[in-house]
Amino acid sequence: MARKLTLMVAEDVYTGLQRVVGKRKISRFIEDLVRPHVVRTKLGAAYAEMAADEEREKEALEWSEATIGDADDEAR
């Protein structure tokens, strides 16, 4: 369900939003910017799903094993 929210912004900010984003797209633009900061995602579930993908885990392990030697070549 969408809810109406009234915001006050400076005139130049509003003009910039209209110019860059478009008059009918400001709400969506602001929501997309704000969402990651205020809506909790289910990272634990996403990580568990990734870990359950055996092929992906196998490829990740192969990649990490192949690149571990690169760390020895770095200057300290």
C-alpha cells in the first residue's frame, strides 16, 4: 500500500529534481534512494540461499584457492 508523504525542499532542489528525474518520477526516485536505508532486507536468508547453491560455492572456492597465491606477491 502506498502512503502520501509531504516533503519540503528548497526551490533549486525541486527544480533540479524536475529537470533531472522528471515531474512524474520524483516520488519513485526518492523512494529508491531512501529504501535501502530504512527497509531491512533479509540478508540472512539471502546468504543461506547462496550457500545452498553448491555449484556456486564450488566455483567460489576454486576462485579463492586460485587467487590466494596472489597475496604472497604483494609488497609489504
